[in-house]
Amino acid sequence: MARFLAQAATVLLSLAAPVHAADWPRFEIIQWQARTPAQLETLKRIGVTAGKVTANREGNGTPVQEQFAPLHAAGMRWFVENIATDYYASYHRWTPGKIEHWRFLDAQQRYSANPNDPSVMLRDPSFLDPVWQTRITNRLTATVREESRYRPLYYALGDETGIADLSAAWDFDMSPRSIAGFRVWLRGQYSSLAALNAEWGTHYTAWDAVQPETTNQAMARSDDNFAAWSDFKAWMDVSFARALRMGTDTIHRADPRALSAIEGAQIPGWGGYDYTRLAHTVDVMEVNDDGENMPILRSINPDLITLGTSFLATPPALHQIWRSTLRGTRGLILWDEDNSIAAPDGTLKPRGEAYAPLFKTLRGDVVRRIIGARQITDPVAILYSPVSFRVRWMLDHRPEGDAWTRRSAEKELEDNQFRIAMRGFKASLGTLGLTPRFITPDQLAAGQLTERVLILPDVLALSAAEARAAMALTRRGGMVIAGMAIDGMGPGTFDGHGKRLPRAGLASDRMTFAAPTGTAAIGALLIQAGVKAAFALDPPRDDVETYVYRAGADRIVALHRRMAGDTPLSVTLTLPGGAVRDLLSGHDLGRPRRLTLTLDAVTPVVLEVSP
């Protein structure tokens, strides 16, 4: 009988409607830790839809069918976790009896003992190791072919992936295969070896002789030419992104309907987290929603399915779930090490009670409509420049010498001028009721700037093509707003590879300078440029965020406190006209031109505005 039921379940699951990357219609709520049948019934009752099973890598784990049996019995779905973490997160993964990043600590200690040991800078495994590429391709193919009939939500390539330990800075990967790949990639970046020599200040006579510059070597330079070092850092970001894309392509070949994923994606910075390269590598990404990575991802790839994570059900934590949802997440992973949502016997606990009403809303029609809508951006673009991040980091840490080799991933999450400026401009625009589009250097250089205003937040590095595109905008009557120059270094002080120029690539008379947090000044400049929010608070408030979506002929407008509050907050919204309905309460509000609303501590107000 048990065998018959298992076979019947397999047939039924194989007939389930496939999930496509562009078709994730409902908000998914996923319990990460394994749970008892009683717990699963309770979790399902409050809105949890799925769970996790760990990949049975090469036959060394618990069979997946055994893991998902309780989930299937509860009528829930699942995803397959950590299929290739040993490849994609080699320096931050669980090993029995050790802390997650022990291999990275070992590399740091080996470097400290012998800085001249070349093996310290060899990533193990290299993303370009053909043996490992074949091993991972075979493993992914076998996993998907085995599991595809069960229709998992997605297949996770790895959790907390990265070049080194998460977002830590390190000079991986100096292996022969990586250097060979770097040389091939450089041929696509430079028209000739002579052009590379001119940029780097080197005298190579053959491509096979080209070597990257280490961080310590770049710090020792006196000419502020960081091109050779920055190019290699860019190459490592490219190799990481290509490795992820290899995994995604393998999954799609095994099952064209399947979705690939990574989890624990870090804020823009080191470790491969250049989102200009990552945005199209996977179908699903669980993201730490900080450092503006969510709006960057949404700008570059609006079809990417993003997930958030919840560890608590306190008012600030519930507020963050709402904020991430409004910023584009389509699901939530629950982390619950101590059974604080539901007890093993199924008893709903206080954390679960706090979640229940929110989960009901997240699974309801209002959030379904937000998921199906497109966020509207205003005619303002912010340039997201990873090479400028690298140059700013070098300028900040060069005085400290090789102290950078002892920095942790957590230290690399700290603010610098680049992050402060980008966050400040985004927040100021939000206060004005405006949503910018983040644009990449390649998009700017290719003439894909359609906005009337371009903002350069601490953009120290600009290619000649980027500078020309910015100047062309001003000739068309548009405006370039730059952050205040620090230490005399303004936009275009360095070129697109990180080499300091004799004079800035973008003339100062082509720009208007503003402090990132100077909301009033920025607002006045935008009015000069003809940019004004269709839905704006009067007066503007820096403690409220506005989100506007297009849903057919309708607009969906959400107002949400920037942070959870203690008391209700009254705001006045100006509208361009139309019939207004409060979607969460279901109340029709007429056709007002001004509307006074009350925001509670956690929940947004979500309005439908119809013509």
C-alpha cells in the first residue's frame, strides 16, 4: 500500500502546473528547518506554503523523497537546497566541527605567516577548473532529472555564495586557469596589447605574459593607476557570474521549466557581488535587502524572483517583511532554529500568532496584484558604478597597508563614501515621492539613458563613453547631478578601468553638485529639469516611502513608514486625479486631489487609483 501511494503521489505531482521564471503569481512563504507533521499542519494553516529539502549530493545524504514526504503529506511544496555549495560557497559553508568560514580564516593566517606563498591566492576550487565544472554539471543534471517530476519551487545552487567568504575582499583567484581566462577576457576589453600597456603602464610583449596586480602591489603605486588591479577584480566578478550562469543553464537543459537560485546574496561590493553581472545569472535570488541591492536588481532585471528572510516577528521585523515586499520580493524564507513559530506538537506559539494576519495578507489578492504589477520609475537615473566602489575602497584602505588582509566579511559591510552617497540620493528621491532607475555603466555608455536627470553618487570612475553620454544629456537639456567632491575627487577623476586621469573625464560645468541628503536642494534641481512626482506627500516626509506600480490602466500606490513606529502617523497625499480605493480595507475613497491618511506602526496603506 505504501508503495502504491508513493507511486500515485509521483503521478499527481508530475501533472502539477509548471512554474516559469515569469510566472510566480503568489507570494510563497517557506519554512527552512525540517518540521514534524503536526507543525507543518499548523504552519500551513497560518499561510506557510513550502519547505526545504537538502540535496542528496552524489548519494551522500538523506534521500530527497524521504525528506519531502512530510511536506507532501501536508499539501506543501519544497525547494532543493545547497546542491553545489562546495563549489559556489567554498569558503563559507558548514563543515562538521568547524565554523562556516574556517577555510577563509586559514587563508588569512597562512598569508600572515608567509605573504610570499603563492598558494594562498589560489581559490579551491577555481571556478575555471574543468574537473569541477564537469562534476557540478553532472550533479545538477542528475539532481534535476531525479526531482523534476516533483516540481520543486526552485533548485538552490548554493547558500551564501561568493568568491571568498561572503563579501570579504581577497585576491582570489591566481590559479593558472584563472589567469589564462583573465587574459582571454582582457582581449575583449582592450583593442590591442599596446592599448593594455598604455592603460596599465606596463611593457608586456605577449598576451601570455600579462599578470594581474595584487592589492598590495596596487597600494604601493604612487601614480593612482589602479587599472591592472581593478581589471582583475572585475574579472573575478565575471568568473563568479559565469559559474552561476553555467549552473542555471545546466538546470534549464535538464528541465526547461525549472528555476535556479542562490541564497544569502550580499550587498553590492566584494565577493562577486557586482549586480551588473549577477542580475541575469539565476532565476531566483534570496537577498539581504540592504545597500540598495533590491532596487538595483529590479532596475536591471525586473523579472528576477527575489525572496526575503525573516528571523523574528517583532514589529520592526514585520515592518521589514512589508518593506521588502513593496520593494519587489515575491516570497519569504522563515528561519526558526528553536521552534518559536509552532511547537513540535503543533501548538501555535507567539511568533506564529504574530505572523498569522500578515501571512494571510501576503497570500491574498492585494499582494498578488502588486506581484503582477510593474513598478513605475520616474525620469531620474542613478549610475551604479562597481569600478567606482573599487577605487573608493582602494583610496580608503591604502593608508593601512596590508591590514586589509585581516578584514572580515562583516567589516566589508561597513559604510564608505560610495555606499553613503548612493543610499543618500535614493532616500532623498524617495522623500520627494520619486523612484529612480539604476543604470549600469554599460547601459550608459551604450546610450540607453532615457531619463531627463542622471545622478552620479561618488562616481569616481567614468569611461570616455560614459562621460560622452552624460555630456550628451546636458546638451539635450537634461541635467547631471553629482555628489559633492571629496578630497577634490569628483566624477570622472578616474577612467573606466580605475586609472587616474590628468583631468576629470566629465567637466565640472556639465554637472550640478548636491549633497546626497540635501532633499530640498535636490527637489529644486529636479523641478528645474521638469521632474515632479505624480503622487507626492505634502509636505514631503523623510520617514515615509512611496511606491507606485502600473497594473493595466490602474495605478497602485503604497505608502509605508521608512522604519517601524510607535504611534500612528498622519500624512497628506496629492494625487493627479482618478477614483481611489483602499485595497487593504476595501473602502472607496472617492476622487480626491488631496487625501489625508494614517499609517500604523507596521502596515502600509495601499491604494488603487483608476482613471
